[in-house]
Amino acid sequence: MHGLGLSLWTGEDVPVIVDVVQVTQESSLIELTKGSENWEKVAQYITLNKQIGLDKIIQQLSTKYTISAAVNKEIAKLLK
């Protein structure tokens, strides 16, 4: 009774729920730019955590900051 045909009807009468938490988090991220007041703290964090690698550092910083390609390059320079 609830076999293959159920997947055909999925979504027709079920309302779509938007994940409000995700939308709120994306809009509350801080723009990270070189020379901003947070840059010195971030640079210090990067130099202290070089051993974890660029990908992990970017992943961790992305939870709080939006990171442009230019800033990503600057972070890579600090790791060298």
C-alpha cells in the first residue's frame, strides 16, 4: 500500500519548510578583510595553528567570517 507509489506523491501536499537557522547564520557572518580590526586576531590564530593546514583553518574561520578569494590568498601566504 505504501510502496513505490508513495515516492511519486511526496512533496505535493507537504509544505516546504525553510531552514531559518541557516539563513540567519549566513546573514550574520562578518566580512573578513586584510587590515580590518579582526585581521590581527585571525593572523595570530593562523600562525599558531599552521600544523592543521589551510583547508581546516578556512573551514573553521568560515563559521564566523565570509572569506573572499583575496583573503584566502593572504591566509595561504601566512602559512608559508
